Amino acid sequence: MDSTWVNTSLGLNLVPFCRANDSRAPATMQQEFEGGYAQLQGNALVKEEAASHHDVLAEELNTVSVENKKLTEMLTALCENYNTLQSQVGELMTTQQQQNKTSDIYRKRKADSEDYNNVIGLISPGTNTDTSSISDDKEYSCKRLKENTNLKISRVYVHTDASDTGLIVNDGYQWRKYGQKVTRDNPSPRAYYKCSFAPSCPVKKKVQKSAENPCLLVATYEGEHNHMYPEKRAEVTLIAPVSPKQNQQLITSPISVLPSVAKISPAPTFLSDDNRISPNSAMCPPETQAPTFQQFLVQQMASSLTKDPNFTSALAAAISGRISGHTMARNGEK
DNA sequence: CGGATTTGACCGGCGC
DNA sequence: GCGCCGGTCAAATCCG
């Protein structure tokens, strides 16, 4: 999305009785309407009321115009933020590809071959996001994946407390832990989870602390959920520390894992292959990334809404209706 | 008491 | 063929 082609204007039809393709000035049209109205009634009292209505309408139109302008500015700023994030993602992806070509010896083994798919960003179960799917990754060498090219593997990095021994990643789904192992190249144990929301859901998840950075949890997801996203959702807490005994049934959810939300590539926690926090992430302390993510989501919603002609027309109609209703109410008071 | 978690045993793939 | 290692199973345990 580019702010240069996204029309952030709400396009409100702020002038009642004025057709969109009418080139006449709104003031002129209002005068015409006012004059005709007065002529129709043919008395001075009505003229006075019309002038009063004109003042009220003009005042409210000014207010709405100011609000419209503010919204436009906010949307423009949000689009600029998005573009910045998008460029950073692109740089990270390029870096990832270069680093994958110079993989170390650990990647010779089958399990470590997953590192070829060292995906940056958020998990996107059920979606074919460019950053989380390995279906088209030609370098991927895992035999099991060759047998099942539909198996999607995603990886997400989550900030956690270094002293926190809990291997829990809140992603909104319900998981049942079925195993834990200590792997060779990492002193921290690896936890194995299966999706327990639906009995037939094949999705599995592995959670392990990063060997280089104990403050990071690495969650690897395999497969696609064959069910809807659990409705019980909480606030965005992707980077929030989680206590070990926290009940996994009450997992909070980054909205990005919603199956219905596709193509959300910028994530609050971007990491490079060596688990160093990206410049974007490093500049933002963990506690400030959640609001950033929320801001991003607001932008997504605002963008989609403003591009929807039905929404803008409905909004314009609602505002016009409110103004006219307000005017009628004032008339009723008199 | 039922569901979730823990943890040791087991299985299969891979490298030597 | 053997050993290493990651992944899974299932009985035991925990917990609300």
C-alpha cells in the first residue's frame, strides 16, 4: 500500500442537494436553494428562518470538514508509517536470503533444515502470506515437506523474560502440550504442542527459547488450521511476558493470526536469522510495540473502509441525515 | 473427576 | 549396522 495512491479522503458529500458532478460553488448552490425556498414560501419570516438554518448548516459543515481533514491527515500519517515498515521488511527478507545461502553446519541435519525457512514475522495459519509460507521455497530440503508440499511452516519470535522458563506463546489458538525435549544445540528445552481447538486439526507448534537470546521465544508452526479462529480473543499481547503456569486455554491473540486477515506482513517483532532484533524492533522497546501494532491495524481498517464506496456513501448519508435531523429538531423547538 | 501437563520410553531418519 | 538426535507416545502426575 502506498500513500501516494491511497485516497485517504473520506469523500464525504458534505453539501446537501449538491450533485457530485456539479461544478458550481457550494455557496452559490446554497444561495439558490435558499432563494427558491424563500420564494416558495413568500414571506419574510421564512426567509429569516432560512438564513438561520443556513448559519447552522454552515457551522456544522465546517465542523465536519475539519474532522474530515483531521482524519485524512491521520490516514496519511498511518500510510507513511506502513510504507516505512514495508521497506524494512523488504530489507530484512533480502538479508535473510543472503544468510540462508551461507548456512552453517547445523543445517545439514534434517531438523535443522527448517532454518532454511527462517521466516520472519508473524504466524499466519490458514493464509498464504508471502512471508510465512514455504510452499515455494526451493531451498527447503526437509524430506517430510517434500512429501507434503501443502504443509506450511511459520516461525514467530516473541519477546519474553529471560528468567521466564515458560514455553508459552499466546497466539489465540488452544494448544495441548504433548512433549518436551532438550535439543542438542540449545540448552533450553523445546516444547511440542498440538492444536486442541478442533480434534482433527493437524497443526503442531514447537516452542523453544533462542539459543543466542534467552529473551526470545521461537515458535515454529506446522500445518494449517482446519477450523475457524477461536472467538474468545483478548488484547494483542504478542510480546508480553507470560508466566509459566498461565492457563493456555486463555490464550491472548495477536490479530494477525486471524485466518481472515491476510497479507499482514509487518510484525511487531522482526528478527534476523541470528535472532538479533531488527533495527525497527531495536528502536522500539517491547512495551511500545503493541500500540504500534494496534496503530497498524487501525490503518488497515481505515484504509479498507475509505476505499469502500459503500462505506463512504453510507457515512455521508448518515452525517447528512444527522444534520437534517438536527435542523428539523431545532425547527420543532421553535 | 476430567482435562492438561510432565516425563521417560520408544520410534524412525540420518550420518558415519 | 550403530549411534545420535528430533519427534511422538502414553502412563503418571498435577490441578482446578
